[in-house]
Amino acid sequence: MTRLFSSKPIAGLLFAAAMTLSSGTAVWAAELPAQLKPSVMLDGDVIRLGDLWENIGDKAETPLANAPQPGKRITLETRWLAAVASSYGIDWHPASAFERSVVERAGRAVDPRAIETELREALALEGAPANASMEISNRTALQIMVPAGTTPTIAIRDLIYDQRMNRFTAMVEVPAGSPNASRVKVNGHIFASARIPVLSHAMGRGDVITEKDIEWADVREEVVRRDILTSARQLIGQEPRYQLRAGAPIRTVEVQKPVVVAKNSSVTMMVRTKFMTLTAQGRAVEDGSTGDVIRVVNIHSKQTVDAKVEGPGQVSVTLGSARAMVN
């Protein structure tokens, strides 16, 4: 006789076994030790327990301290971490006295040029000259960091402009209108300015200045002395007499026409008339550019004459000095 068994007892046994396994898994997960994170990158303005330790369950969302300023970092030492773990009931004990966690907050730098632009516009509204140059005394204050992902809008607050002394103070706020904005005080001076041509990159002897090598800079009007070049035409086609740096005012004595005859170089001396051309070999006593009159020594006669530079390696001698062309 076949005996039938009810499926209910078997289902109950399977359910009990599943609950036992599930409970065992939960107990095993709960017994995972807390692990310290040696480095942490934050986006927000609060450090939470879960930012520092893994496997701490519901305690992970507990606020602990303020995050560093954007772009900054702090190092949490072993003793402080152990005290926090003990205070919040976290099962963590340092393996050595050198365990620590470095917490950094992501940030982005605000372009100082954007801040200067906003300052100029605000000063113009207060009556500053349109062509004025601005000098900020505490430029390091413009090194502002904001949280990553933040739009760095800029506001100028509490601007005070003294037209008599040409001084100003202002509060720079980034992001504008934010309750957590960075606010720094800046101060400086306003000067009448002039626009002059300068080199866009360093150039030296042997380089010929072209239009592409020139940019324009606003400088204090008092800097523009009589010997400062103020026109691009005065620079184009010229050669620096020595190394010149980019962005600096250029004096007339610092440039010259390109040297085509170098000092101590060999040159061909020429005398031309309607009937003949007389040549001789000479040595340049000084540098010369096309059109310059330089001294040249006739190699054969050893006489020194004045000669006009006609081009690379060529000079012309006046008819009155032709006797120096022969032995």
C-alpha cells in the first residue's frame, strides 16, 4: 500500500533552513570589522563617519565635522581617530601609531582675470577712468577655490573708491549670493595708463621682430618715458641688441636694425664709378646694419676707412677713400 506524505512539513523544513542560512549571513555581515579609509575625497561640506570607515552600518550617515575648504586637505591622526571610534561605538582599533586618514575636498580655482574684470567694471561705475590700469596690493587674495561643480559667479560687494587718492577696497564674493560663498577683501590703486607694444615672448640678438611677435599692454602712464617705444612700426623689422623678456616696455636703445655685417667679419669693399667697379677685401671693425656707416680695415693696405653697409658681407667706399682700396 502506497503511503502519501503531506508537502507541508517539507516546505516548513525548507523555510526554516533558509531562515537559518539568512540569519547566519546577516550575523556574518554584521561581524565584519570596521576598516579605516586611508584617503578620502569629499564633494560636500561635511565629514560623515562613513567617509572615514567602511562596514559601520547605519552609523555611516552620522555627521562628524566640517569638511576642509575646497581644494584643501586635512590629515586625521591615529589618536583622534581612535577617540572618535570609541565615542561612537565603532569597532576599530589602530594596528599601529601611524594609521591616519587624509581627507581632501574637491575644488576648482576661480580665474583671477575674471575677478579683475568684475573689479574694473565696478570701479568704472564709481567713476574710475576708462583707460586706467589697476594694481591689486594683495593679489594672493584672488586665489579663491570653490567646490567642484559650482559655477564660480563673481560679485563685488562694499566697494569704496577714493578718487582723490586713487585707492579702492572691495569684497569679492564667489559664488555670488551663495550663503556658503567665499568672501575675500581686496585693495589696490588706480593709475592713468597708456597702451604700448611689447614682445609676446622672449627674443634675443639675431631675432627679427615681426608683427606676430608683438602684443599690446596697458602700463602706468608714468612708465612711458621718452625712450619707450609706443608704436609697433618702431619695432617691426628691428633686432634686439640683447635678450629681451616678454611683456616689458622696450626702450629705443634696446633694439636695432638687423646686423648684416658682424664685427671682425670679412667684407668686400667696393668703389663704383660710371666707368669701373673696384673691389678689395676688408675686415669690419664694428657691427653694421644695412645703410649704416662703419669702419672697415683694408686687409692689404691696413688702412681704416668709413664704409656704408650695402648688404651681407658688402660695403661701399666713397671715391675719396678709394686710395685705401689699393696697396
